Amino acid sequence: MLTHVDGAQWTTAMPLADVLAEVLEGSDEGLLLVDPEGVIRFASPTALRHLDLRTNSVGTPIAECHGDYRLARMLTGAARTEQVIEAHWSTADRELSVRARRVPRPGAGVLLWVRDETRMRHLEKMRRDFISNVSHELRTPLAAMRVMTETLEAGALNDGPAAQEFVHRIGLEVEQMSQMVEELLELSALEGEQRPVPDEPVPIVDLLIAVDRLRPLIEDKEINLVFDVPAGTPPIRGDVTHLQHVLRNLVHNAVKFTPNGGTITIAAAEVDGEVELRCIDTGVGIRSDDLARIFERFWKADSSRRRDGEGSGLGLAIVRHVVAAHNGAIRAESEVGRGTTFVVLLPAWEAPAGASA
């Protein structure tokens, strides 16, 4: 077959429709041509997927293979006008953007462009939720600080004990907001990093050292901290600073929700070429319907796990990003009233051939 394109000659043994279908296979936007009788004359593979049509739909009336009234109404409307008709459809598993326009050539029919915008709309929703959550998290401490400041200005400064209490509470609110800002910056940096994770051995003992920063909190609640790391546990392949954040955030989370006198166990073991880290607490636990959302930004589970002035809801989101960047996996197991276990699987480091471990 010989085809002219902009004055040049293009030789191909394939029909032009087949060539066009192959070109459109990798496109995010699908094309569908329906003639004036409602018969599908051309459909790219992407359009077939987006509209849930059979692969042999070409040559079949659209009404027989697609029962959505919105598509029929759109085709009818586009056939009566020269304008492009646009619509957004929600199906059971995707969000579609559909455009239709009558082909100027007589008897050609209507051409549809179909694009799957599920991911884009999901990202837009995440952005809206993020802004809403940040605003909410900042509104509460700012409102509390305003009330306490106005109370001090109204005369509480002359009441020594009351003034001291108000100043202390303002300091706690400032610390809470500072923590949230730091974690937001850390999360933003993690999401924006495109460089590969360093391939360096990270001994488990280097991660345990990071927990020392939490010892004042642990001792204040008289929590029993237990380490269970067998000799010979291999190091983890990755970045020591980020992996320290993982363990520190998991232990910090466990401390917040473990009552005084409870126990937190940090365990490590080699499992099929990977290192399994476990952070086990005897805390209040997490409800089963909350487990699926605990790694979302700002997500705070049921009221039994909420503590005023503690946590920003970003710690576990940071953990998830770091673990994913290290080609690892994380999950949580919990029972209300019995405690929670976070399980992290990370690749073990292997010394290059000929090098000493």
C-alpha cells in the first residue's frame, strides 16, 4: 500500500486502519468512529478498553455492544451540530473524559475521543484533601494560641501561675506546628527525590542508635524497650539516614499509643534474602477498618488513638515513602486492646563479588 503524507511517500504492507491502530495503541486517548447508522467503523485498542467494548466490536452497531445511554445521547447530539461536545463520565472503576464531533466529510459519522482521567482526578482530590487537612491542622493550634494570648493581654499576665500555664501551652502548640512543618518538608523532599537510593550496607545497630533520641519519652512513660536482633542478621541495602527515620517514626508512634508500663519490641531477622523489621507494641491497637488508611497523610484513626497535641498524622506517610523508595514493603497487624505490629521488609545488602563484607 502506498500512502502520501505531506508530499512524501510512505510504503507499508498493512492497511492504513491497522497502522493507525498500532500507533494509537500506546496513546492515553482512544479514538472511536461511528457512522450515521450507529455502526462502529473504527476503534483503537485504548478506546475499546476505556469503553469496555469487545475487541471484535468494529462493524457492530454501538447500541448492541455499549448500553450506556450517555454515549448514545452524545453521538446523537454531535451528529446535529458542528461543535465539539464534551462530557465527563464516572464508571465503576474509572473517570472518563469524552469528546465527540461530527466528521465534516458527508456520511463519515461521528468521531469520539476518550481519555482515562482517573489518575489525574485522584491527584486533584489528593491535592484538595491535602490543602484542607493542612488548613485544619493549623487552624486548631492557631485558634488556641489566639485565645490564650487574648486572655494574657486581658489581665492574666498578672496571675503568675495562670500566666505560666498559658505560656507553657502556647509553647506546646508552637512545637506541634513546628513538627508538622518539618515533617511536611521531609515528605515533600522524599516525594521529589529522583536520585536512586544509595547501595550501601546499613547495619541494624545503626538503626537502633536512632531510637536513642526517643529514650526520654520512653522513660517518662516507663515503657519496657526490648531488642530482639539475632547475631548474623545481615545489613540492609539503602540509605542510613532515611532508614533511621523509618524506625524512629515507628517507635515514636508506638510510644504515643502504648500506656505507661507497656512494652515495645524491636525485632529483626533475615527472611528469604530480605531483612524483616518488626515494631511491636502493647498499646491500644487499631480497628480493622482503619488499618487500610493509616499510611495516608494526616490520617488519624479512631478516638482511642487520638491524643490532643501529639502527632501530625504524617509520620507513617513518611515511613511508607521511604520503604517504597527502598523497594521494600510495609504492613500493619493490630488488635484493639492488644497492640499493634508494624512489619517492614527491606532488601538485604550483598557484598559485590570479590569484595569483603
